[in-house]
Amino acid sequence: MNRFFSLLALWLAGVTSAMAGCSRPIQVPVAAIGFSVTVKNGEVGGVFPEMLNAVMGRLGCELRWSVVPRARLEAMFETGRADILLAATHSARRDQYGVFIPMVSSRATMVSLKSRRAPINTMAQLLEMKELRVALVRGYDYGEAYQDLIQKLTAQGRLYLEPDPLSVARLLSAGMADVSILPPSVMLAVAQNDPRVEPLLAQVRFEALAELPWIPSGVYLSLRSLSPADRVQIEAALVAAGKSGVLYQAFRKVFPPDILAEGTRPL
């Protein structure tokens, strides 16, 4: 995967040659999101951080990484304590606080264990099946329909809001929850990286929901904390990286084609 981003840095040389670094260190708090963002022994890695390291290294900008829960990460971005929000889907709420740069198209799907249950194709059907317990990751946002679903499931008393995808996977594995909503790549990465939930790989079932179409996924730059000059040059470099398609090519090296096709595709 590093090879892709080394090539990206070379390709960006012409794009960023007139830029001379950022005015201060750039704060990038992250939470683990499958292979998109990984955290191991306190070290941040994954497809998105490696891409950002390549881009910002070429700009001559210093990155300061920190690891926080996803819900806190969202709050930090909204209050200007995070300069960059990585691996984020495009949403109207986030647009209030930042500038979005698309990198790939992504789709969250309903995730469950294989069973004889009838297929579910819409959130309305999910709401009608009140026997199904739902576990979601606190702070994830897939648009207005998803936020409305959270409110209705909460009112029905059958929603678990968990701090991270691993917690959701453990509830599914233990039979304490029946379904979740996540990008397929996230569930795959969790199952591959933790032996407690690895058996999910042979049992997992993905179902597309009509209210969750393909949407852009990428990077948000803070409107509150970044100076206009820093934001403009970082945006230009990230836009160029997005157009190169290098991020999707890196994902292809990480995920099996069938799983990738379920939830990630080029712009």
C-alpha cells in the first residue's frame, strides 16, 4: 500500500511545487475505522492516514495525530479542535463545519448474521420488524434518513449505540444484537483483526437499504480552525489526490473484490 502513496507524492510534486508548508502543525484526531483508519499500540495507520501523510509531507506540513472515540472526534471537529476529519461520508450536518473533498464513493449496508429471515430492503421494513435489535456506532452519520432511523429506534427501545465497530461486532457475535448498519469493509476489517469476532466472516450477511445510496466519502477540512491560506493549499492537494484515484487502488489491495464491490467504488 505504501507504494501507491509514494507514487502519489511524486505525482503531487508538480501540483504542490509552489506551496511552502502550513502555518502551524495540523491537528488530526482519529478513531479506528476498519482498514480506512487503523490504530495499533497507539500508532495511527490505514489507507486514509497513509494518503494524508503523503499529501501533507509533500506540502511540508506537520501532522499531529491523536486517537479518540468516534463520537468525541465528531464533537472536536464541530468545535474547531480538529483541523481534519478523515474517512468521513458527506453530510449536510458536517458541511456546516468544514469543506468536503471526495475521495471514493461508499455505501453503508445492513449487516447481520446469515439466517432464514426474509430480506430487508428499506429502513421502513427494519422499523416494522420490532423483534430485531439494532446496534450502531455512536457518531457515525449516513445522512438524514439514518439520523431519523436512530431517533425512531431509540423511541422503540431497541437500539444499542456503541463506541466502535468492534463493540458492534461483539454484540452481533454474542447474539445480543441482530443487525447493524456499517460499510462492509469496516465489518470485514474488524473480523479479520480480532479473533473474538473472526467467526463472523463465515456468517456475515450484507443487505443494501434503499435509503442508503452510494455517497462520496473522503476528507473534511475545518472552516473553524484552519486559516484560509492553509485550507486552500491543503484542499488543492487533496482534490488532486482524489482525482488520481490512488485511494481506491489502495483499497483494492486490502479488500477482496466481492466485499469491496458491496461498499466502495471509485468516484
